[in-house]
Amino acid sequence: MKTKMPESTNGMSRGQLIAKMARLIAPYWEEHGYSVLYDHDPSSENVRKIVSWFGEQPYGRGTQLSYVDIAIVEKSSDRVFALIEIEETTDKPNTFLGDVFGVLMGDQISFGKKRPLSVDEHTSLFVFVKSEVSRQERNKYLHEKVMQLKSSLSTGNSVIGWVDIKTFRDEKGLSVLLPFVLDRALIGEL
């Protein structure tokens, strides 16, 4: 049985919104010593799969747990400031919680197979979920439970310090929300 992939935000094909958001935030972060790495855009050297995985290097299909859409990484150290997942097709918790725990249950994050990235307590994981409704109460509840569960994990990626879930209605809303949330994280207001 074939299933049709839901149309993404504003009629864009899957992944175009991610590339557009990465290009939107990149100039600011590049200026401040960071690289914005992402998937879904064949025209940039900063494009490869960003993978959460476990086991011995190099990872393979059997050890991959999750793909991440965007990573903001210090150029000098490959230390990750933020991992960003943009869920543009559904606001079902089982989908985006899979994104969250696919990252947290991994032991490593890599940009492609040959570039390991370093996460620590200063790293934030943000999941932006397209929804017609704000879902603030649900997002707050899920955030609290994720942070509780994260503290009981002993995986390499469980050291990530902050996990948050935000909803956006459309591309315009995300283009305002994403930089705002990242700015707040940068100045430590989360």
C-alpha cells in the first residue's frame, strides 16, 4: 500500500523549509564563529546527514537512531551549541518524541561518516513542530517529562543540557521563532 507524504509548509517539498531556515540563520552564526550544518540542500559544503548513533565507528544502518535537520557547531572545536529538528508534516507526539529520544539515546552525533560532533551540557536540542494550534500546555508537559527521562539515561548524548519543543503555524512563524529561540539560548535565558 502506498502512502502519500503530506504536503509540507506552503507547498514546499519535504526538506526545502529546513534548508531555507538553515540559510536564514547561517549568516549570524557564521559571523560569530559557528558553522550551520544541515541536510536537504545539495548546493552547500555544509550539507550532509547529521546522525545520532551508537556503537563502533563508523556507524551503519544498524546503529543509526535518528537524523537531525540542523546543527550549530563551533568552528574551532566541533562542539555543538544546538541541534534542531523541524517536524513539518505532523504534530503527533509519537513522531517528534521519536526525534527527541532518537538523539538522546545515541552515544554519538556525526556530520557525515567522518566528522564527529561533540555534545555536552551546553548543547540544546530543539524540536519545532508545525501545528495549527499552539499546544503550549502539551509542550510544557512533554518538556518536563523528557527532561526527567533524560536524566535517567546513561548514553553519550544524554549529557545534552536542554531539550525544548516549540510549535509554529507556517514558514513565516518559524522564520521569526527559530532565531528568537536560538538568541534566548545563546544568552542563557532558557
